[in-house]
Amino acid sequence: MTHMTRLIPPIPDDDTCWQAFLARDRAMDGRFVGCVSTTGIYCKPSCGARHPRRENMRFLPDPVAARAAGFRACLRCRPDEVGRDRLAVDAAVALIRAAEEIPALDALAAHVGYAPHHFHRLFKRQTGLTPAGYARSLRADRLKAALGQGGSITDAIYEAGYSAPSRAYADAQRHLGMTPSAWKDGGRGVAIRWRTVDTSLGPVLVAATTKGLCRISFGEGEAELRAHFPKADILPADAALDAMAQAVAALVENPAAPPDLPMDVGGTAFQQAVWAALRAIPPGETRSYAELAAAAGRPAATRAAGSACGDNSLAVLIPCHRILRSDGSLGGYAWGLERKRALLDRERGE
């Protein structure tokens, strides 16, 4: 197998490692291993075996270090396989970032020594995106940054790594929510229709472009919408927007049953991975910010995951209310902690 550079973040402190073992936290698998002095084995954090006494455990960064210290792999949880999976994804990400063209799935899988169909599932589980989706998001991020630096749109397109303007415009529609020229000009000319709808948690603003919903927020109106989109054409609702607004209102009353609604929200590759991870949390369940960062493919980026939650512009539809602090407290919520508590209670049927 091709040699892979280790990109995994440093091992957490011992208390965090111990708590991860007690919780059998799958999000921590691959970040370190726990070594049991009385049995001579090492395990991944989510291992289902009976927990040893705390004084009999030590924590090491990976299976290589554990074997060097004289421990052998647990036959129940197979910790070596977890480390190999994470390293494979890290190597694929590095290859995607370095490539001028989006690598084919077969080439990525061969590079890390996996079957293509298996690696496709593995990559998406680790990052929240498919390899092709990750590569497209990365190019869109670069295009967004290049457009913000001034200069010509054509130069920005090629600087971002696109081989043709048509591909840039297609990706921009998907990831920026508007064409490159509109993005560069602050969204000028983009039509956004809006209305507010009453719910038991207060009025909700619902706004959408022709592509999909671009803002769902509690307690806002036209003035706030114009502040968020100062150069867009703000228009009254039509029948399509009315239907989406009613679906959003129903979602507020029953957040455990999300409708299939189109979305038009621009974000970086990591933000999109965080938002995808949020939507993957089953209704009625919660995660910590650390678990969310791990699910988005960057276990060390806990603070950035919190910022991505704060940048969420689609309340309830992208359920950032399902994220709690590590101590189980509610933490923050852009639209008020009482609403956050109410949404969680409704999902749990309380």
C-alpha cells in the first residue's frame, strides 16, 4: 500500500480519553488507543468489552505505539483497522488537495489500498461528503476566495483549479448559491422571495432563491433579510414559497419529521460537512461539539464546528439545536435557549 502521512490530531488528555472509553465514543476511534496493563491488550474507545479499572489503563496515540510498548490488539474491537481507515481518508484528502483535476474514485481507492465501493462509503462516513463532493467543495472554496481578492472572474476560475468556466459556473450554482459574477458583486441581481409564518415558538422568516431555501430564522422580518442580502432583489412570496413556509411551520411543531425541502446555502467544505453531519443526527438524539467535529472529518476542530453551527442560516431544517456542550448543558443557540429546549423536548416526545 502507498505510504501515507499521518495527519491525525494530537492525542487528547488522559481524562478526555478515559471519558471516551466510558462512553464508548465512536467519534474518538482512531484518535488514540487504550492499553490495559492487566491483560496486555489495546482497544479503540468504542470497544464493547468490560471496562478495566482506571489505574490499569494508559493511553497511547496509535496501535504502532501500543505494540512498541508490548501490547497486542484486541480481537473484539480490532483497533488496527480503525487507524488504517482514518489514515486512508487523510491520505485521500491530501491527494485531492494536491491534484489539479478531481481524482477518479478508482485512483483514490488504489492509492490507499481499498476497493472503490468500500472506500466511497468509508470516506463519506469520515468526512460527511463523497470524495467527488469533497473535491468540488474544495474547488468552490478556492473560487470563493479568489473572487474576493479582486481581479477578473476568468483568472479566479482558473486559479481555483477549473479547466473550463462552464464547470466553475456549475459548481458555483451548487456551492455558492449564485453565479461567480453575482457572488463577486455581493449577490446583486439574485431574487429572494420571503414571508413570515406563525408558529408556537414565534414568527419564523422563510426566504428562498429559485434554487431553494436560503434563510429560516425566528423573530426576523424584511429588514433583517435585507441586512443579510443587501444587494439581492427582495420579493414577496409566491405559491412555491408559501408551500415551503407551511412545511417549515410544520417542522417547527414536529422537528422529528424533517420535510424534503431544497436548500440554497453557501459554505466552505468543512461547513457543509458539519451541516451534513447535523442532518445525520437522528431526531431525539444529541451530540457534543467534539463529536460533531469528528463526524465532519476534523476531530480537532471543535471550535470551528461550533462556528459552523453559528453560521447555520436554516433554523430547524439544519438541526444545530441537537448539539450540546460536553457537560450536557444546552450551550448556545442563535434563536434563544428556550426555543432550543422546546425543540429538543418535542423531538423526544416530552
